[in-house]
Amino acid sequence: MDACRAPSGELLLVELEDLNPYLSLDLLPEPTREAFVTSLVRSLHAFTT
């Protein structure tokens, strides 16, 4: 498990691919993968504006 922490020690990211292979985007069908990525980009854009 990988983690990225802020200088304050808060957890920012944990990669769980090793624990749950269903979280690996490359294993998803292309339409599902594209829909997920599009949704993620929209969410991140909304969060940062």
C-alpha cells in the first residue's frame, strides 16, 4: 500500500490496487474506464474551482 501525506501528516492518497484488483482502471472495459475518468476529472475540477 502506498500513501502520500501532507506536511501536517494528513493522508492524501492510498493506492489499494494490491488489495483490490477491481480498482485497477486497466482491468475495466473501455466505456466504463472512460466514464470513470470523465467523472473524476469533473469532480476534481469542481473541487479546485
